[in-house]
Amino acid sequence: MATVLRAAEFVADGHNLAGNNGRAASLASLPTELIIKILRLVPPSTILSCNRVCRSLHFACKSISLWSTVLDDWQREHPVLPKSDNSNGTNEDKVQELISMLITSEELSERWNTYGSEPQTVFRTRAHIDRITCMKIVSGRCGRYLVTGAVDGWIRIWNMSNPLPEAQGSNIPEQTSYNEESAELRSTAGEMPPSSSFGSNELSSLLTNTAANERRKRRKQVLLSEIDTGGDITCVDAELSQDEKRLVCVVGSYYSSAGCLVYVLDLDKRPAMLDQRASLNPREWFGTHCVSLRGDYITIGTYVGFIHVFKWTTGWRATMETGSRCSTASVKLLENSVISVTRAGSIEVFSLPSSAEETSELSDAPSPRMNPSASLLEDRHPDPSTIDLKEDTPIPPGRVIARQTPDESSRPLLSVTISEEPRPRPGCTSQRSKTADAKCGRIILQMIDSKTVLHYAFQRKKRPSSHPFPYEWPPRVIGRAALPNERITGGAIGALGKRAVLMSNLTGGVPPVSCIRALTRQPDDSGSVDAATIAMLPLRPIPDVGLPALPAPSSNIPNNDISSSFLRPTVPKTVCPAGPAPASPPRAVGLESAAVSPPTPPTQGTPDRRAPSTSSELPFGSAAFSSPSSSIGSSFGVPSRSDVLTEICIDEAAGLICIGTARGNCWIADYVRKPATATSAVATTKTTIKGLGMV
């Protein structure tokens, strides 16, 4: 009776119905009969007041203006999936779509900030027969694709628009072995009891053929197209056309004959075939190290320090000036300028010619168009180490207009990734938000060496229309983190620059125990963005990674400094359930709520009490994630040869983490969608909206 009276008091205070999320949710879950009994305890005027409040909240929560405004505010800090073109739909359909986008983003943010979070789906396939050297995720409103390149010279495009197959993709979760001659993974079943119908050899052959057919079937569900470029692939970039009917892919190689190849994939035709449309064959070897594609133009960074600009639709090309012969680590092509980062850590900005048919008319240097492979450093004095960006002087085309050199203590860079240039946000409906985006849009640059991670921000600035670089200079450091006791091996940042991932080795050995961390920037207590730190929270997107040991509850050591000890990916007789593992998961530094003391994860001989008792009750992915620690590299890899992580990329809005290995394996971890056979994306969306009471 006391509980009923407390509920009646809560109902009587009608303005609190939307004030406390937990109490409102508890009230909404009460049976109708109990709510009627509660309402009998309050005066009639209070019942009418509750009715008016509930009706007002009901209509307000179904308003498209409310959800549009919430979406505009939410995606300033959180990545959100692109909004589909549903201009002909009803208001109810538009509201449901907005709700689905927000709920998906909120759930993804919760998983992203959970220690040891596991994905909803894990797909694994043998993408190449050699080391994967580059990966690129291309996202659009109607589709999502993964481009992989390797030392074997093949480019493969994988379709990730639909939910991925289950059961670890093209390799069933059994022990596998590598065949050097056929370059295929074949299942090796254990000793089987003799059968009256089949001999041991016939039964083994039947099992092998069945497993091979299953792998090929799952591979065809995801593999969209492939082509042999004829040279070792070092880098790749791709983008969708405006109508998303074509995928343009740019491939770079060590060899001059395949220095830059351009392929176009028609997504409407079946079978989808990669058609080579252009190539750049310089007279001198330069070794393509990085490429950047934007429309018809391509920027090429080389090992010898030169930067080339190539218009693949017409064949026009130019070699831009450079002040250092240091290898180019990354380039980013903007509308009228290029951002370049060298392996030594120097950040440079180049201006571009105003059009493809216009060449620079410089008195002290030949035309870049007439000398595409000539060195522009001969007979010239060294350029200054630092160049300040000037607004009031004319900007010559094809020249360095700004440069910032690194500190003397900096180490050679291992990985450099740059976010996409800010554009109108998907789903943005108000003019106020579009104007705010133009003012606060920025480009995020992530630089990684063997011990540290740095995030730079190029904040958009209003400049004259004739100025090629509409961003502040020099860039500001907005995030910094260090792993002194680990060896960083790589990382990537999302297209929006709001989330990033980091790969590191916890220990040595063959193969080394790797760790993957989610990077989150957050200002300090004073609220200064310039003083932000990078919180590094370990994730578990694939089974073959370890988790750093959590400190004791009484310890004050932050999570991003714990690297001296680690947890193996799996422990014998211990089940690690999918989803958020701890009861009170430690959250990334700087979230709205204060960080709680992290609990101690399950150890050997102490199974998780919340875990299912049988393997048949496990959520998808948990059975694969609970193999013994001694099987690292054998249950899911190649037992005879080591397999290490080499490349990683991320789609922050879709919750995808793609990982490439030295043995050519490709892992795709989906933190949003469940396997294709478990449920469909449409059913999941409808269930989510129905659970909110909006249908």
C-alpha cells in the first residue's frame, strides 16, 4: 500500500512526469489496473490535470519539429547515420526515421564508452593471400562499402550495406590450416569415429568440401568486385558519386607503372566490374605513399617528398613545390588547397591552381604542368622551417603557403589520418543549424607515433573568397595521449573526426597480444577545448585482442595509464558475454557523469555469474570469443604462421570497425546491427520505435 501511495504522489505532481526518466519509465510499465487504483487515490481535478499533461506530452513527442531540433543538437557531439531521401513520406514516417537515427546513435555511444565492449556481429573472411596494406570505408545514404588492398596486388570491394552474415563469415569457427599451394584456408576436423557408410578419408573429404562451400557462399554475400592491379598496393582512396550509382577508387603503388590507377565501379550493373579509367605513369620513380580523391582531382603523396595533382577525367597533372625531401605520410585534398603531413611530423598547406586548364605563371620556376616529374628543388635555397599563413598577400598557385615543423623530440610518425572536410550535416533541416555548421566546422588531424597520439583541429575561419585555405593557422592541439609502456602500431579517425581507434601491442611474442582502444576527446574541468585530453578505453571488436588489466577499486590510476599488465583475449572455462560486460561500466574520461571505479573483470576460475550457463544460450559472437587463451592465432587464425594486426579503419556513425592482418584476413565488427539471419534492420527499427510507445 505504501508503494501505491508513493506512486499516487508522483502522479499528483504532473510536471514531474517528464523530469525523471527512471521514475517515468517505471510508471509507464505499470499495468492499467494498477494505474486506475492509483488514480482513485487522488482528487478528480488532479486526474484531469494528468490527462491534459499526458495528452500534451503525447502530441509534443510526435512532433517532427521536436525531433528535428533534437537531431540537430545531438549530432553536434555524436555521429549519426545519414538521413535517407524521404521527402515524399508522411510526417509519421519522418518522425519514426528521426527517432530511429537518434536511438541508434545513443545505443552506439553507450557501447563505445563501455570497457571491453563486444560488437553485435563479427564477420571474418580471407580477403587476400598476403599482407593487407590499406583499407577505406565509403559511406553514403544508400550504401556502405569497404575497399581493401594488399601486397598481392588485388583490390577488393566489400558490400556492407546489409547486415553481415553470422558464424564468423567465410571461415567457420573451427581449427583451420593454411595450404601454401592453393593459398586457401581449409577446415581440419578432429578424429571422427568410423562410419558404416563412409570411410575416414571419404568423411574427411566430405567435411572439407562442405566447409569450403559454406565459406564461398558467405564470401559471395559480401564481396562485390575485385581486380588485379599488377603491383604492390600501398594506399587507396574512394568516394561515391553524387547519385551514389558509381564508386570511384584510386589505387597507389610502389611501381611507376601503377603509381596511380583510377577505377570506376558501376553499382547498378551486375556483375559489378571495376573499369580502369585513368593512370599516372611518371618518367621517374617516386613511390606513391598516400592518395586523396575529391571529385575529378587526385592528390598523390610520394616517398621522395613530391606532391602531384592529377585530374583523372582529362589527364592534366602538375607537380607542386615542396620544401622537404621527407616522405609524405598523408595528404588531404580540399577545394582549393592541400594539407600535407610528412613522416617527420611537418604540417604543410599548398595552394592549387584555380582550374585544370590554368597553370602558374612564375618567373623563378618552370610551369608545373610542363614538368610533372622534374625536381623543383634544384638550384633553390632551402625554404624556412616555419611559414605563417598570410591573408593580405597574393597566393601563388602550386606553392607552400603555410608550414609548421614538429618538435625536436618528436618520433617518426606511424599513422596519419585526416577527417573529411565539413559539409552540410545529414538530416539538418533548420537554417540556424546550417549557419552554425559553417561557422564551427573543422578538420581533425590525428598523428600517431610509437608512444603518443596527437589530435589537431583546423577550425574554419571566414576569409576572402580568393583565399585557398579557409581555416585557422596554425592548427590547435585539441587532444593528447601517451602509452609509455606499450608499442603503438596504428590507428584511424572517423570521417567526422568525433571518434577514433588505436592499435597497440601489450606484450611481445609471436604473435604479440594486441589491444584496440576507442579514443574520445573531452575538455578538462575548466571547459577549455584546447586543454582536452584523449581518453583511451579498451574495446574487444574481435576475439584475437587482449584487454589491459583494470586497477583495483581503491586505485586512483586512470584507465589510459594502465598498460603494464593485460588480460588475455580469453580465459579457459570463462564465458565473456557480448555487450557491456561490467555491471557499472567505467566510462570514458570526461563524459557527462563522473567516472566510477572500474570493477575487476572475470579471471580464471571465477566465471561471470551473469553469463549464460550453456553455449547454446550465448548471444551471437560470445561462443567465438570464449576460446582458450592458448588458441590465440589458431582457433581463428593460422596455427603454423603468426598473424598480426596491420590496418584498421572506422565508420563512427555506423559503428563499424574493420581490421586487416598480415595473413590477409579481414575482420568486420558491427556494433549496431545483428547478424543477417538473426533479424533484419527493418524489424529492429520497428521494434525499437514500438518499445518507445511511438507507434
